[in-house]
Amino acid sequence: MSSNLQIKKVCAWCEKPFVAKTTTTKYCSHICNSRAYKAQKKKEKIQQHTNLNIFDISEQSYDYLNSKEYLKVKEVSTLLGLCRQTIYNLIYTGQLKASKISPRITLIKRSDIDEMFAQANSKQIDPIQLVKKEMEFYSFSEIKEKFNIGDTWTYKLIKENDIPKVKRKGKSYYSKSHIDNHLKGKNLSSQIEIDDWATIKELCNELHMKESGIYSLVSREGIPKKREGRNMLYSRKHILISKGLQKESSPQFYSIEEAMLKFNLSRDSLYSIIKKHSISKLKAGKYIKVSKTELDKLLNPQI
């Protein structure tokens, strides 16, 4: 028996108005009803598959990571449910042991994670020690101020040398020992001891040379320089020595060839020693020179 009811409704699928004959009718036609049914089944199937994958992947990942002897930082963060920066903070503060096998790869032993938790049960945090830890890091502005370098050079130093950093109250701090070692290796610390600086204009007036000649000399001889505001300053003493107008007191650096000949070393062995012991070096034109005092003290202790 057909119904005589006429109820105005809006189709739940195509959202067009239609006249329904029952109160439970949701769709204006069999086509809309069929499409809505298929869409609902598809949605349920996708949701079921997603939930199953999440469960399987999480279970498999945990078992797999838990069975590995060595883990990457990302894997440790997944295993412990912590962010990667927290893992790095644990490493840099000495709570978690790690081995850096390349500039981009840090590995952590699974047993060292267990050891960290075992020690954490009885470890007392001393506020005084936390203050001392903060002294082992430079802020970005402190690096610039101490070593008299600009923003670009500082960013380049941190990025290219993978300098360890920690975040405290939203501010980044960089490892003091790593910064000191890298800047010592670049011989930037020696610039602080230079107290006689001159601009290009002053050097042109004193030496009666053109600017192009001064720039060529500075580049060829590797003259120490620094920036103050908008002005670039150059060591007057090094300029005069390179021009033969002032006598150098005593040679402070060996050339690579001189060091190889004196200590009977191959080039690879010498570079390995320089890197391992952070021997100060500078670039004079296209040549590299290394600290005479530091090399003599290391390889010839009686001097």
C-alpha cells in the first residue's frame, strides 16, 4: 500500500530539495542512496586499514628498534617518545653517551640508554652544577663579540662544523670547547693580539699606493683583517713586513714544506697531527702556515 504522505526534505547526498513519502527517507533517488552507501563503506575501510597500519607499524618499529645494538638519534627519539632536540640535550650535557662517526651521523649504544636510566634513579641534580654547565656554552652574540666576526661568518662556522647546541628558554647556545677549537684552528684568536690596524685609505696615504695595489697585497700575503662597523681594517705591522719596511722579529709559523722537512713527516701525517692537536694555522695567500711554537712544543719537547 503506497503512502499518501508528502514531506519536503533535502537530499543528504546531493543536497537538492525533494518530496519524500516516508519520514526516514534521506535521499532523493536510488542513485544518491547508492553513492552515499559506497562512500560510507569506503570511509570505514580506509579508517580500519589506517588503524591497523598504525598498530602494526608501532609494534614492529618498537620491537625492531629495541633489538638494535646501535641507534641513530631519530631512532632513540622514537624509542623513548621524545623529540630529537631532547636527545641532543641529553648527549651534550653528558647524560647519554654517543659516538659521532661522521659530521652527519651520531650513533648511540642501546646499553648506554639503559645505563642512563639506571644512573638517573639515584642522581641528584645540583643547581650549582647547572650554572657551571651554562658557562660551557656561548650565545650567538658572545661568539661574535669575543672573536670579532660577523653574522654570516658565525652562521657558516656553526653550520659547516656541526657545532653542538642546546636551547634554553628559547635561546640557542653553542659548545664553547668546539667553538674555541675551530676558531683557534683558523688562527682568529691571533687577531685579538694585534693592536695596530689601518683602513685601506690610511694605507694608501702612508705607502703611496693605489687601492687596487693594497687589495692585491692583502689577498696575496694573507694579511690579518677584521671588520669594525662598516670599515674593514688590516694589520699595519703585517703590511709593513710584507713590503720589507719592517723587520719580522722571528718566524712564528712554518710553511707545510718546512714542517715536513724538519720533522721528517709526510703531508698526510702532518695534516693529521695539525687536526688532532688543533695546531694554530693561517693562510698566507695560497699557502698554509702552521704555528712554529705549538709544533715545536708537540714534536720536539726539549725546545
